[in-house]
Amino acid sequence: MDINKMIERIDRYEATVGAYYHAMGVLGYDAATVAPEKSVTRRGQTLEVLSGVVFDMSTDPELILTLNSLWENRDQLSSETVRRVELLKKSSDKISKIPKDEYIAYESLVNTAQEVWHRAKPANDFEMFAPCLEKLVESSIRIYGYTDPDKDPYNAALDEYEKGLDSAKLDEFFGKLRSELVPLIKKISASTPPREDFLFGDYPVELQRKFSDRLMSALAIDRSRCIIGETLHPFTENFGRDDVRITTNYDPQSLASSMYSVIHEGGHALYELGSGEDLEGTVLAGGAAMSIHESQSRLYENMIGRSREFCEYILPQAKEIFPERLKGIDGETFWKGVNLSRPSLIRTEADELTYSFHVMVRYDIERLLFSGRVNVSELPRIWAEKMWDYLGVEVPDDRQGVLQDSHWSGGAFGYFPSYALGSAYAAQIYATAQKEIDIPSLVASGNISRINQWLEERLWRFGRMYDPWQLLEKCCGSEFDPSFYTDYLKNKFSKIYSL
Amino acid sequence: MDINKMIERIDRYEATVGAYYHAMGVLGYDAATVAPEKSVTRRGQTLEVLSGVVFDMSTDPELILTLNSLWENRDQLSSETVRRVELLKKSSDKISKIPKDEYIAYESLVNTAQEVWHRAKPANDFEMFAPCLEKLVESSIRIYGYTDPDKDPYNAALDEYEKGLDSAKLDEFFGKLRSELVPLIKKISASTPPREDFLFGDYPVELQRKFSDRLMSALAIDRSRCIIGETLHPFTENFGRDDVRITTNYDPQSLASSMYSVIHEGGHALYELGSGEDLEGTVLAGGAAMSIHESQSRLYENMIGRSREFCEYILPQAKEIFPERLKGIDGETFWKGVNLSRPSLIRTEADELTYSFHVMVRYDIERLLFSGRVNVSELPRIWAEKMWDYLGVEVPDDRQGVLQDSHWSGGAFGYFPSYALGSAYAAQIYATAQKEIDIPSLVASGNISRINQWLEERLWRFGRMYDPWQLLEKCCGSEFDPSFYTDYLKNKFSKIYSL
């Protein structure tokens, strides 16, 4: 077969398998946002059928032959095609190693586990969720045993989210965070906390929905390509750059909870919306890795959204919608309030400074689970112990403990470190951008679209062309250095707490 | 192949093709309720892929051979299997006659047309929608040319929604409605209309959402299997009996608009929720025909929802939610208000008495379109003329005229007569039920679930086992007789207007 014919073959594969992933993705989005509880069984059957077809298409010997031939002739291909072949080959090789039954059963298991978790969390019933979690861990370990037989399964999981990442690197990274941040956290806990009373109270959901629209406008998100849905645990999903969906969860007694969810997920959305048009429909479209994704969401959430300039910019709009609750609050008070640092129970609502310690709890537990040294049934106890060790807080119940995150119910083990890593990447990316554009002034004048433009140019448009660490280097002109992150945190919190 | 093997083959076909219809259906539901505007292109591509697979599966020579062998050996099969084979054969024979390109292009065209209509209606821009409508009419005529070459294409369309229906039967039916109802409508227009002022004014959407939940409870709809979404033009969709979705559209200045949408769509939902459990996953599951479906939705909307007993039952709950607007209104006033009869512009908000004249307008126009005697560009003018002839109202714009309904954008030509026919079936079904259970007393005491039970037993559980007219006879013990409908209307409106 000539090269062009072979490229047409992979074009066709991408278009076809893409349609199946799209349909399965919409089924999943629908399930997480609106589908009735009892829809789970039928959806599971449909996902089994569709994932079976995906398996067959992706392991088709003729496709694999084509990918291998293209790979051998890669010197004749454009760099984009080489990268496409590389990624397609990797995913196809991986799927081919998994028995088909196992592959399909996993898809169906995730569908069930998510539905069970959606009931177990509000019911504060870990026992209800535990059997699903146990199966998910077992199934993941088994699958990594097929795909990466020579690797420690947890390292295989980490590598899936961030190519080249392993526990040794993470131990070093988390070690640095601990040694740099613990003294600061101690100082802060001895200081007087800022006011935050105004962030709580009567914040009706229907008004918060209006505020979400204001936040989306402030971030210059194109609403003809991006919607907001509501779910138990916020996430972002997308089906190409023209169909991005963020979700939030409204707490009628809290302003900041959904506000910073929307900005966080808005950051994810901007990244997907800015994926290169030329990559659309190929495996190169979308985010490079979860760490880069989290670098964008955390950059918007914290470095922009929790900056003094953004607080001063958005407060008048918040006051229009919530005049009573925010009466007499000025920009500085708002800014300090949304940056109050205090060890707490819920990761998504944690302040920036203590945030990565929440990640460490999950990282430790995932390692234990994947090593087989603990049983799922022990998790509530271990969770409580770890939260005490890292954050000094007591966990009152599983809803605010081990059941709080949706990730494990979706089979996402090894994902959590991306949040901490992403936060650190964000600080380095921000420092790079700041040399070229003045972010605080742009935020102060409501010109966030200029920041979006910089990030699109330097990061978003490349999609999956590069591995995450490569992309970071390409964007920043230097290797990853976590000092940007620790310096940023020390500087910011010293100001807020006048240390 | 032995009979059991052949039955297994069609079991497998139903399960597989069902998964594709499920996925395509969720994509469509998502599009109509929440998907961002620009998602249309990618969704079109995905639908093309999936519908191409459905085409291939449904026209697989081996499947057709199996269906034919089973049909020849139908004396050895259970009546359920015979019916399954009959319906599968019919649909497979039909699809086989359509060129694959045409079949796929049609699926994609509907996706585009729906998105365009969703923009054209609020913009009051018929020109925007006209090219899509033209293509849909042409494509439908072409497709019926393949599937039913000997039939008038509009009769083929009618037959698709209601087996055996044709324009001759409808002309007779509508003729009877005109001769029986026009004198009554004239008498009423000379009478003093009841109060309806309290149905309009400030009805905030967030409170209407709460009221919808009350209505769903009043109808005894199982919410773990049924959700409410929001869309431009309400519809009901379902993916098996455990996943039913109704939709509504809230007008912040009107109580009755969404209230009766919810009850109407609730009727559709109850029918799907009550489809026999034994039929689940087979082609026999779900509604027998659109006319029977509309008989259920119109029965709940009008014969129950607009009954004096229901108005008296639900009013205290409405008052809890809207105390200001409904202060001093009693059950009788509410009942008369929601039954005010006056020729109007919008079909879905028309009173029961003038309703079928809206259907006649659409029926006439569809016949003209399918006969090729008019161009799509003439429709706004023809619409206005017909509305004047049948209802004596002037059409101020296309949003309240030819653009009001979603049906044509979905390619549903020949569907509208089901509404009038369904209303007439409803009256006959109601009269049958009334001989066995006392519907008004059950409604008055909030015991609608007993009515649901009767309908489930006599109608819903049979799914598609029977053709619609057969099912009606089975349920009522007599042939279809439109006098039940005209008698019911004369009786009801004579009471309301004290004629």
C-alpha cells in the first residue's frame, strides 16, 4: 500500500473510532448530569456494545499493520503524522494486550460504579460503594498487568496520565512541597484569619446560575461552544473544540464553592476550546496530559481567579446579583476572604497553600491500594489517619472523607498527582507569560481574553503534539522547576497574612 | 439453521441495533436540551457513522434471510416472536430499499435542520429555515418513492405513523369534527369568556420548576425512571422503560403553558414507563403508534388535567408555590380559566375545542407540500390563509406561525394528524375506563395511580404487540368511533359556558 493510502486508512479509523468515543462520552455526560437513576442498566448494555466495537476497530490486524508500516516509514511523514501514528500505535498496542472481555467489562463496571457512587456519597454510605471500588482496583491492576507487565502497576497508572512520571519523581516533588510549605502553614495558623463570613449565608441557586454566566463572560469563554451543566462533582468534558461542557455544583449556602468550580472548569474549557483547528478530528486534538490540563484550570482558578485584581474586577458584578450578602465588602476583604488558608476537609474547596496535602493523602492511598497492602474496607480509617497526619483535621464522615471525589468511581487512579503537578506547572507558565504580558493589569481591566490568546499561542493550539514535559519546556524555555510554585505561594500568602 | 438459533440471531440484532439507537437518541436529546450551538457539525459526523452501521446491520443479507425463514415458519413461533419478526422484517425491508447514502444523508440533514430551526424560531427568521425544510420534504418524498413506490407519498407518511391511515380516512374524520364542532365554537365565541387573568403575570421559572415536580408527583410518575429537561419545544424521549425523559419550556409570564406541557408529556412518559417488562429490549417495547401515544398525552393533559376535579386537587399546591398570583382564586374559576376556548395562534396552547383545527392547518399544508403543488417559500402566506380560514385569527409573524412546531425540523411529516386522532381515541378510552373505575372521584382524591394502573393493564403493557386500531378495539371492545370525542367536547364546553 502506498503511504497516502495508509494515511487515509488512519484518517478513517480516527473518524470512525472518534464517533464511538463521542457517543460514549455523551452517554457519560448525560449520566453524570441528568439521566434518571435507573437508566444505569440499559446504558451499561449500550456501552458494552459500543466499547466492543471500539475494541475490534482498535485491534484490527490490518490497522496495526498499517500503523507499523507508517512507523517504519516515518522519515517520509510530516511531524504531525508521525505523532499521530505514535499515539495511535501506543493506544492500539495497549488495547490489543487486553482481553476483549476484560476491556468491555471494565467499561460497564465504570458505568455502574459511577452510578453507585452518585448514590453512596449523598447517603454517606461507604459500604455501598466499597465493592465497586474493590473491583475497579482489581480490574485496573489486572489491566496494567497486561499492558505494562514489567512495570509496577501504580507507576503504569501514573505514566498513563503523565508520560514518564513515577513515584520516585513524585516523592521528590511532594518532599519539596512539604519542606517548603509546612513552615509557612504553621506561621499562618498562628496568625489572625481574614473575614470570610460574607462568603456564606443565603446564596440562592438560581442567582448563582446567573453569576456563573458572568464568570464565563469574564473568562471570555465562547458560549456557543461551551455550556454549563450541574452535577454532584464538577468536571469538564468535550467532544471536539466546538462542544465543550463544564459542570458545577451549587451550594445554596456558599458563594465561593461554585464560583471557583466554574473558574477552575472554565480553565479546562478554555484549553479545549483553544485546541488547534488543524488538529480537529485527529488524535492530536485536545489536551496534552492531565497535568497540563490541571495547570490551566488551576492557573485560572487560583492565579487569576483568586488574585486581588480579579476579586476587585468581579466584585461589583457579584454585588449586583447578591446585593444583601455583599453589602459593605470591598475588593481587599473579598480577596483575603477567598484566600483564607486553613487546613480543611474538602479538596476542591481547599485553599491553595494546603491543597497539595489533600493530593498527597490520595497519592499515598492509591499506592497502598495498588501495592495490595491494604483492603478497600480499611480506607475510611486510613483516610482519617492521613488527613490527621498531613492536615491536622478530623474527618467526621465518609461523605467529607473518602467518598468526596468522583475520580475513583471513574477508574481514575493516578490522576490526583496531576492536580499538584499542574499547580506547579501553572506557576512556571504564569511567570513565563508575565515576562511578555502584564497579567495583573489585564485582569484588572477585564481583558482576560489577552491572556487566553497568549496561552492559546504558546500552549493550547499544540494539542497532543508533545508530551507534557516537552510542551512545558517549549512554552517556558526551561525545564520544570517546582520553585516557581513554592515561591509564588510564599510570596502570595506572606502578602495576604502580612508576614 | 434451527429455529432457536434463528431467534438468537434476531435477539442479537435487537440488542446491537438497540445500542446504536440508544446512543443516537441520547445525542439527539442532548442536542435538543443542552448541547452548545456549534456542536452541530461534529454531532452530524457521529450520526453519519452510527446510522451507517445501523444501515449495514439492518440490511445484512443474513439477517434478512433469517427473518424470512422465521416468517415462513411462523406457525412454530409464539405470537410475540411472530410479531417481532413482522416488525423487524418490515423495518429491514424498508431500509433495504433506501440507498445507503440517502439513508445516512437524511440522518445528518435532520441533525442540521433541528439546529437551524432552534435558531430560526427565536429569530423569527423563516428564510433561515426554509432551505432545510425544502431539503427535508424532497428527501422524504424520495425515500417514500423507494420504500412505497406504488403509494402516494403523503399516504405513505401517514401509514408510517398509523398503519392503515390515509387521507381519505382523515378527510372523513376532520369533516365530522368540522360539522360537529363549528356550531359549538360559534356559540362560545358569542358567550362571555371566563376569567383567565390569574394564569398570567409573574410566574418565576425557578418556582415553576418546583411546580413541575408537584405535577409529576400528582401523576404518580416514578422519578427514578423519568426526568424533566428544558427545551424550545417540549417532547418526550425514552431509552427503554427505565429511562424516560420529558421536556418542557417555561414562560415566566404564564402558568398554564408549562403546566399543561408537563402533564401532556407526563402522559407520554407514563405510557413508556408502563411498557411491559417482558418486552424490554425487543422491538415490541414502547408505544404502539403515535396516535395511541397522543391519546395518552391528551387524555392526561385534557381529560384529567383540565377536569374540574384535577383543578380543585392541584390548586392548593399551586397556591403554596404562587400565593400572590393565585390569591382568592377557587377551583371553579381555575377550571374555567384553563378551559377558556378562543381561537388562537399556538397549537400547543390551544384549548381542546379549537385544537383540531390547528392540526387541520398542518395536515392541509403537508398534503400540498407532498403533492409538489406549493413551494416551501409560500408557506408563511399559506399558513396565514389557513389560520384565517379555520380559526379566524391573523398570524402576526412566523415565530407564532409556520415556525412554531419542531416536528418538520425533525422530518416528522404526517405526524400531526396523530394529535387529533389521539384526542379522539382518548375520549373513547376514557369512556371505556369510566365504566370500570370512577375517574373523576379518583382524580379528586389524588389517586391517579389507580387510573395509571387501569391503562397499564389495558393498553401500555402491550407495547407494539398490536397495530393501533387493533389495540384500540382490544382496549375498548369496539371499533373507533369519533362520536365519543365530539360528544365529550360538546358536553364539557356546554357545562363550562352554561350553554
